Amino acid sequence: MNIQELLTGNIGVQRSNLSEMRAIKKILDGNGGGSIAGKTLDLGSKLLGGFSRK
């Protein structure tokens, strides 16, 4: 599963997670540099935590 799948909603996600996905998209689209990896990992683990709490 990749970020694009998360953003396009191919997983059954709660509406509250959509803003976090948009935040990830903004980070991936807007920011350069080494901080991307850290921010993406932080948000990604948050999202995955949300998915597993169905």
C-alpha cells in the first residue's frame, strides 16, 4: 500500500482521517529536504494506528 492509495481512499477510512491524509499530501507535494521522511513516518504511523483501531 502506498501514499497515493491512502489519499484516494481505497481503504475504508473514517472521515476524521481525511485531514491527516491531506496533510501528508501537502508535505509530500510542498516540502523538500530530509524532513519529509520524518514527517511522513510520523503521520504514516498515526494513520496506520487509526486503521488498526477499527
